[in-house]
Amino acid sequence: AIINEILDFSKIEAGKMSLDPQIFNMDQLLRDLSVLLSVSLAAKQVEILYDIDPELPLQLIGDNMRLQQVLLNLGSNAIKFTQQGHVMLRVKQSNQSLVFEVEDTGIGISEDQQAKVFERFSQATVQTQAVYGGNGLGLAISKRLVELMGGEIGVKSQLGDGSVFWFTVPLVPAQ
């Protein structure tokens, strides 16, 4: 996984990462994501919840593999930093964009550390890295992929009170 993240980041940095837009089914993408995230739960008392806009088109055009990669990264991080409570994935449409939010009831991130979490090889604190592990590339890659898809990414958090990582990408219905 670390090698794949380094390779992805290298491709992005070199301008060699390209998207593969195709027609995909959002429902299937979310089902596959659910299976992948359930592996991260282990013995935690964490529930994964979904809040999906019922008006969302079922079929969209985009790079579903890269979209799932960003969602998997955000969801896995949310599970990693949450010992009990929930991780909720919200998907809605706003104007001509898809809006994704991954909310958790985990440890949260201080305001001064929030800007740093999207930098490569960076984590909120040295203690966070020591306790939870990781290489600090996942969020940097996610940021670059979202930007490559024409969107933006951010975080709202409060130390000790969970986090909401969000991103938007253009909404392109298949019909």
C-alpha cells in the first residue's frame, strides 16, 4: 500500500496521472466502498452510516476508481482515528457538483494543524503518527486527485470532537 501511494504521488507530481472517465453506477461504487471499509473496522465499536441524496443520478460519468480511492482514503482515516461512535459518508448534489462528506466522531484535529494534513508526508502531530501510524501521503494524494477531477477538498474539525472531511467534484450525469 505504501509503495502504491508513493507511485501514485510520483505520477501526480510528474504530471503523468491521468483520469479515465467512464459511465459508472454510484450505488455500486458505494457498495464496493462499504465492503472495503468494513475490513478496517476490526474490533472497534464504530458504525459506518450512509446518507445518500435520493435525487442523485444513479449513473454518472467520471473516474470511479480515483473517486473510490479518495473515499477509501477518507473513510479509512476516519475509522482509524475513531475508537467508538460512527463514521458517516454523505453524498449529495449541489448545483453542478457532487458533494462528499466523511464525518467521524474521532479525535479531531486542532485548527492550526488542519492546513497541514493535506501536505505530503505530514500528519497532524508527531504523537498522532506514533500512535496511529501512516505515512502522511493519503490526504496529499486525495487532494491532488480531487483537484485533477476539477474539485476541491477541505476539513472542518475540532480537537476532541471529530472531523468532517469534504470534497466536491463536477456532477456529470450519464444521460
